[in-house]
Amino acid sequence: MKFAKMQGNGNDFIVIDNRENLYDYEKIRGAAVKACRRRLSLGADGLMTIGKPFIPGSHFSMRFFNRDGSESAMSGNGARCIARYAFEKGLAPEKMRFDTIGGSLDALVEGAKVTLDMGTVDTSSVLLDETFSHMGETFPVNHMELGHGSAAAPHTVVFLEKSDWRPLETLAPFARALQKDSTRFPDGTNVNFLKILGHGALEVYTYERGVDDFTLSCGTGSIASAVAAWLNGWCDSPVEVYNPGGTNTILLEETVHSLLDVRLQGLTAFIAEGELLPEGL
């Protein structure tokens, strides 16, 4: 199985060209579980396939599989990486449109920097002024769905004090408890721990659903955190979101009341190409 390895601000992915439909759904799903294992195989946060477009006029399609084998509608950093891949391989021009199971995306590739038009967020649907308690500690939280219908990505933003320097491993049980709150989050949720550094700067650590761990960066997590900070009056656009693996820039524009146009911008890296052998699967 031929592959490429890419990363966007430390969020790393395996990319498989499946335009000829060489691999069916179960094969790809199984490959995601096996190939994404750290140290035992290639290791990655997820696996993406590039295929023929779903909609006439688009350049290609992407499907995204978490390392537990579950499929997500899309990944912000993953989509930036696959846009870079398509441009480098001559599959699309620098300005492109591609399809996901959650809808179509427009992207602009400028060298290693890729900007995605993420569409519109309806801020009236964001749950503000919520709290969550675990092990005797209570945090303020916001919750939102990025996307539409069954393809929406659930994100919960947990607000931390700027001076809170506790190790991430001590926050992991809190994230897992949130994800297991089936009353609030029947499909689970991604958990973003947010610190406000300044009026245009945030620090974010994301515990990703489907990865069951903190990742070095999460594109949609950066968006959710920026939207939450903007709604609470703590930042203006553009918003610099500092993740452990790098910086995502979020551009927000209110078009009409409660509707925000959102763009995600950040660096990508094309790491390697090769062939994944049977022992890695």
C-alpha cells in the first residue's frame, strides 16, 4: 500500500491515493487502525484517502479515518494537508475545491501555508455559560457543533486560567469524563482546554475523539476555541491559536447576526512517501 506522510502543526496523517478504488471501506478502516499505531507501524493521528470527487466541478474527495477506525466528516488540519498533497501531485491548482462527507471545502495553497474556507458557524446554536464538574473541580465550558447534521464535529471548550500550568496528563481524566457524558454528548465530543493569552492570542490543548489522547494540534478544535473566545468578547479576528505543534490562525467575519464565516490557516509539511508493507498492517 503506497502512502504519503504529512503533518499540519504536528497533527500527523497518512495519505492514501484511492482514486482508482483499489481499497474498499473495510480495508481502509482496518489500515487506519493498524498503520496509525505509534512505534508498531507508521504512526499517525489519522488516515486520509483521496478519491474521485463526489460533486461535478470539485477536484477530488477526501475521507478521514481516526486511528481507532472510526470515520469523521473531516479534519481541519487533515484537510489542509490533503489540499497541499493534491497541489503537489498536480491533482488540483492552488485554488481548489474538494468534497468531504460533511460537504465541500475551498482551499488556497501558498507553498507550505494552506488556508481553508470552513463555511459558516451559527453562533446561536452554541451552548454558553455551561459548567462541568469532575473530581471536586468545576470548570466553565461552551459546546458547539461544527458542520451540519450527522456530519457535524462536536467540540467542547473548557476555560482555564492563564496561570493554570498543570500537566496535560492531569487534564486527561477530565476530558475522558466529558466524552463519556452520554446525556450531554451522545456521540462523544472533542475537548479543548483554552487559555486566553491576549485579545488576539489563545493557547489550546485538544483531547480528540477517535484518538483518545491529546494531539499536538487540532484544526477544528482551534476554530471552536476561537469562536468561543470571540463570543465571550475575549478576542478579535484574526485569532492566533497556539497549539503544542504550532500555530493555527483563525479568521472570523460576522456576515449577518449570529452567522460567522470562518477560515483556518496554518502550515503543512510533506514528510515522506513510501510503501506500507504487510507487516505494518
